[in-house]
Amino acid sequence: MSRGLEANRPTESRFAYVTLVTNADYAVGAAALLHSIALTGTGADRVVLYTGAVTEALLAPLAALGARLVRTELLPTSDAFNDAHGRARLHGAAPFAKGGKPPFHTPLDNFAKLRLWQMEEYERVVFLDADTLMLQNCDKLFGYPEFCAAPNVYESLADFHRMNSGVFVARPSRATFDAMLAMLDQPGAFWRRTDQTFLQAFFPDWHGLPVMYNMLQYVWFAMPALWDWSQIKVLHFQYEKPWDAVNPKADQLSVLIDLWKVYAAGGVPDLAALRAP
Ligand code: UDP
Ligand code: MN
């Protein structure tokens, strides 16, 4: 296809939950996410946007979970852009002081999220990072306008100034995609938190979703008063990943990691039985 997206089957809905997978580790995350979305009883498509680096063996379990698979490639960004957003360069220029990123996280790959604006076969798309879990049905978001996202809250009130790009509502449009590419890769461009910084700049008047639509795992220990299991729609494992054997915060986050493992094993968790922070 000229637009560079290739699907394994037709759509079944005008709406889709879409995640992105560019390597084996995020395929692990996507499997748990796909299962969690299915448990909410949605009629929307569940789509995995993946790049050529992801093998058939990794895709088969995702297809078995009912995902529509859409193959793509990273964006055709310039060498200068790719250098500036390489892992070592980015971490050097804009270090992560608040938490750790696993070694399998490649910052440049994040920008491939923008490809979902090419998916004009859908009227609305809700994007979800592969390190999220849907705990409650979110279908009402398909009636929301572009662009909706929750604030990047996990430490203090100042966090409300920034959005988090792990969950957002978008309206696919070729024109929007083209405008994004034109703005993204300008000479000297440096988006310190990659797609997140870019999307906030592209949609400066973003509509704020309640934090419950993107509850960041650090809230568990940093802002426990905000935690209410009965209200959380999407749980997001920002920074350290629950499937990573090396997780310096594993003890602090054990309740959340154990929950992720239930979903990853294809189980049905008892959300009402979870303890408060
Ligand atoms: N992603 C990916 N491969 C990468 C980096 C990111 O597939 O090397 C995708 C994946 O869906 C991931 C999302 O982009 O969940 C954003 O990255 P991540 O969740 O690691 O960032 P964080 O939420 O920790 O800021
Ligand atoms: Mn994430």
C-alpha cells in the first residue's frame, strides 16, 4: 500500500483501540493489554501497529488474542533527526531523573505512534501504550473529540502542566498526518520526551481526560491519596516495565506487577479484592 500500512484483515468497527509494538518486549506488553481490553466487552477493533522488526512468532499470539495486525515502518525521518533522538544522545541531552527506562526502550520508535493518523479506515482511535492495562470499559472515549489525553501526573501538582501520551483519543486524517510530519522533522528539531513533547506542541489546547484514564504506576507510592481502584480505567506502567526481570521498583510496585501478571497469563483478576496503597 502506498501509505505504507498493511493489514492482515478488514476492519470490523469504525472504532479501534490501537497499540504500538516495535520489538519483542513490547509484544509481551501488548498481549496483556489486548486481553485486558477484551475483558471489558468492547465491540471496537483491537489493533497492533507493528514494525518489520517484529517476527511472525511474536505476532501469532497477538493474532490469537483477536488483534488486527497492521504492519508499518518507522517514520521516514532525517538522519539528523534520528541521531538527535537516538537512545544515548537523548538520555544524555535530557536525562530521566525520576525513573528508569528499560534497555529495550528505543526513543526513536515512539514516533511511529503518529502513523495511526494514517488509519483513515477508523473514525476514532484510542491509542494505548503497550505498557498499559484497561481495567474498565473506555468505549465512551470514541465519542470524544480530538485531541484528548490525561495529564502526566505522578509526583506533584506541577505535573498537571504536561500531558502523557500513553493514552489519547485521535481522529485519523491524512491531512493531519502530513501536517505532523512537516512540523516534526525540522532542522535542529529535538523533542526531549519524543512523541509526548511533540503531541503537546501540535495540540497545545489538548482536552484533558481525568487521570483515571491514564493512571501512572508511580502514583501508587508517590500520591497514594489519588489511588482509587474503583475509578481507574487504564493503568500505565510508565518507566520500569512489569515484565522486565530487572526492575528496581519491583518491591514497591508488587501489587501492580502481580495484577499485570494475571492479565498476561490470560486470567480474570478480582479487581474488587485489590488492596489500597
Ligand atoms: N514502543 C515500542 N518500542 C520501543 C519504544 C516504545 O514499541 O522501543 C511503544 C510501546 O507501545 C510503548 C510506547 O511506544 O508502550 C511508549 O514507550 P514506553 O511505554 O516505554 O514509554 P513510557 O511510558 O515509559 O514513557
Ligand atoms: Mn508507556
